[in-house]
Amino acid sequence: MSDHSHEITPPEPEKFDAKHLGGLQQILLGAAVGGIGVSAIGFFVARQQFAFSWLFAFAYFFTIACGALFWTSLQHATDSEWSVLVRRQMENLTRVLPWFALLFLPLLVCAPFLWKWWNLQPGDDPLLDAKSGYLNQTFFYCRAAGYFFFLWWVSSTLAKRSIAQDADGAAKHTYVMRKFGIGGIVVVALAISFAGFDWLMGLDYHWFSTMWGVYIFAGAAGSSMSLLVLVITWLKSKGYLKTVNNEHYHIMGKFMLAFTIFWAYIGFSQYMLIWYANIPEETIYFRIRNTESWWY
């Protein structure tokens, strides 16, 4: 039998003091205002370039937030003990998810510049006709609304219950968070996979890959865990989370390594299967990236 104790001693409550940000808060605010201004100029002057740039940035941060929700859900679903001290930071990262619904609106306005199938009519392309049950504007809107709603529902419920449990210590919150954690894993997996199909793979509706959803998911999980390490390290440098020790870093590091390897494995597997099959509709993904300008 191991002598390791599984009893968790709750740390003393900590409240972040904004003074630790120093001038960083003003710098970030100024960068946000400047970014909005530059984006507005791009929207009216070079809308197509703006659309692709906005989509790239949107997908980058959206996947990180979804990855944070995956880890939060997984930790609740498994009653993870090691993550108790750092879980609140993951919950904080998921709180930006509702804002992505607002940030998605410019993509809808620019949809004709992004997705080739958007402007095509029935009969223009037999391949699109075969996929018209999925690739149509009405269903596209419904799917996007569904992604944002269910991600918001799971993330907000977990965050609210976690904060409520800090206040009253009731065990009932644990049971609710466990249920939402189990469901949250499914929600994140489906939402991030189909969003990847719709928004990224849909840029060229001729191309398809059965590995794409897993590829996006693996990157989201690895990048969000990496961001957690950075956030925890910064907070510790400001005197917070003193009870986070090397064991926590060791566990987070192992997850980072695992998902880096998993992401690379999926990326290579996708390439190998496309290379081996040598189907034109699949090879176009690598042909463009190997012979033309840089694509994400």
C-alpha cells in the first residue's frame, strides 16, 4: 500500500490584485483599441485579406479556449486531485468562450470572401451538390450557433458551480460538475472537430480528411496546457499559488509532451494516408503548401 495521502487540504483563498499587472493592463488595452482600429481599416480597404487574417486569429484563440474547457471537463469527470490548485486558471481561460460568438460575426459578414461554396448555386459543381445537405448556409448558421451555445453552457456551469463550492463547500456541486465534465468532453470533441470542418477544411470544399478533427483537437489540448503553465508560472512570480510545486509542473509537463507527440503523430498519419492513397481531392492540401505561398 502506498503511504501517499489522497486527502486534499484546501489552500487559503486568493484574490488577484490588478496592481500586479502594472502598466501591462494599459498596454493590452491600447493594443486592443489599436487592433480594432486597424481591423476596421482592413475591413473596408482589403476585405478579403481582412477575412482570412481574422479567421486565422479567431481559430487560434478559439482552439485554445476549447482546449481549456476540455481539460476542465476532464479534471471534473475524473475527480482529478492534482489539478485542484490550478483548475481555476483553466476555468478562467474558458470564460472567454461566449465572446467568440460576437467575434464570429465579422466572419459571417465576410463569408463570401472566405468559403468558395458560399456563392455557388445548385448545379455549378457536382461535388458541392453531393455535399449540399451539409454545406448550405442555413445549416452552417445552425451549426455555428450550436457550437457556441453548448460550449457556453458547459463552461459557464462548471465555472459557476466551482465558485459556488468555494463559498459553501457543498458536495452537490461536485456531482453536478462531474456530470457536466463527462458531457463537456463530448461537447468539446464534437464542437471543435465540426468547427474545424466548417471553418477551416471548408475553405476548400473539394478537400477532405478524416484526420482533420483529431488534428485540431490535439493541437487545442496541447496549446491550452502550455498556456496554463505560462499563466501559473507568471502568477507564482507575483506571489500567488505558492502551494503549486514541482509535482504539478511535472504532471503538466507530461501532458504537454503527450499531446505534442499525439499532435505530431496525427499530423504525420494524415500526411501518410493522403500520400499513400494519392487521391487528387486529398493531395491538394499538401500541393498548395509545398509549391505555393504559405497557408495555415
